Amino acid sequence: MGQTVQLSVVVLAALSVTSLFGGPSRDAFAFSEVRDRGDRGPHFTPITEVFEPSARHYPSGQYAKVAVLSWLQREWGPLPATPAQAEAYKGVNRSDLASWMETAAKNGAELVVTPEFGVTGYPYADFSTPADVAPYVETIPGPSTAYFGDLAQRLKIYVVFDLAEDGGDGAYYNAQVLMAPDGSIAGHYRKENLFGTERRYLSPGKDISVVNTPFGRVGMMICADVYGSVVDRYDLERLDAVIVSAAWTIPNAAMGNFADLAKNLGVAVIASNLADYPDSGVVSPDGTAQSHIRQTIGLAYGYVKRK
């Protein structure tokens, strides 16, 4: 059996990680300690969480271990913000994400996926105009690709992060980036299916992104791209896996969509979600969850076939 735990209250499972939010290391903390959530309460149904399937079913010579992060920024980002304030805030988020990536690498992960807008974060009232998000955007390549490229090269793993991108064409995008173990940009994808208020300050992407990796052909997706025309186009690409960075807004629903995506494309799905409306995990091509965490802020693991 995989590693499982039943949580009846909204706290972290006992995990040996360094606290990312200041102070001494701790094994567990409550969601209420992460930040003042305003009206964004989790509203979810606790599950029996599976952090990792049994490795004996996935020989290391045939399978690669991968990790997904369920995560929250420690604080809401400032709004309005100066460029200096936005960069300082993003710097904290980068450092937090990097700490989890390092933990995953120490646990044997060769790929780590992190949530949608993890670097940029969300202000308390959320962005509503291009002017709101302007101080937070950056180019690709830019500061975050340099930061995570150095990290990926040091850890010798693939890492995935998501941010608000200045496309250099007068438009801003929700962008997911895959950094290779040599520190280079292996993949770059812009979200197409913008959701809700995103349409007020972001432009939709136009192209899918497929990356050749040791785990086969990997497609890149962000949140609502897991349904609709993006899936139809990826269906023609003979993928082996899909990486998803998400900030799902419907409680208790994300994993079902990730499972449907896996079955529809016949691929492994490696999905990381912000913990506001959580569900993160790794799904096999038949739609079976290898791992699934909902209450926990932390890492879950799974395996994908080497090619």
C-alpha cells in the first residue's frame, strides 16, 4: 500500500520539512497559520491522503520519481505595488518554492511541479486590470528563469514554475516554464483557457507546448486548460505525460478533472495545485491516482515511465 493518512482537522500531515515561513522547523502547521485567508476558506471535504505509492511497483530503472506541490503563499501580495515591492514579494515566493524543490530532490524526485502563479502570487483582492499586474510581470527568460535554472542545474532535476509574463508584445500572460537539469528553458507555455477575472488583465496563449524528456513526450498545461480545445490538440501529439500547474477554484473537484484528463489522453498527469481549493497528485494513464493530497500543504510523489 502507499503511504496514507486520514486527517480530521485542517492541519498538515507530519512531514519532516523546514518551515518556509520563518521560525524554526516544524512537522505540521494549520492552514490558519499560513495567512489570513479572507473569504477564501478551503471549503473542502477531508480525504484519506496518499502521499506516495509503493516504490516496489515502480523499479527505478524503468520509472522516474516525480513530485507535485500543494502550496500557499505566506502572505497576500501588495496591491497596488511598486516594481520593487512586487520583486521583493516574488523573491520570497521563489525562495519558498525552491525549498520544497530541494526537499523533493532529496527524496529522489527527478521532476517537481509547482502551482499556478506560484512566483507571482495573488493579492488579497486579486488582480483586476493590466495596471494591477504590471509591477509583477517579467520576461521569459528573466529573473525567475535565471533563479530556477541555477537551482535545476544544482539539483540536476527538472523543475516547473508559473508566473505572470510580459510577452514583449504589449500583452501579459499566465505562463508555465519547465527548466531542464542543465539550467536551460526546456518548455514554455501560456495558458489559453483564461478563467474568471483573468480575462481582465491577461491575454490567452495560442500554442501548445510539447517537450521531449527522459520521461517521454510531455505536454504543458495550466489549470482550466485541462478541458476543451487544448486537450483536443494535445490528443494529436502522442504524449506520455502532462504537467499541470493549477489554482483550482471549485472545492473537491480538481482531482476528478485530472483523472479525466489522464484517461482522455492516455497519459500520466502530474498536477500541482494551490491549496486554497486543493487537490494535488500524480495520476496514472488509466485515471487511477498514485497519490492525492488535499488537506496538506506539502509534497506528493508518483512515478512515470522512462523512455
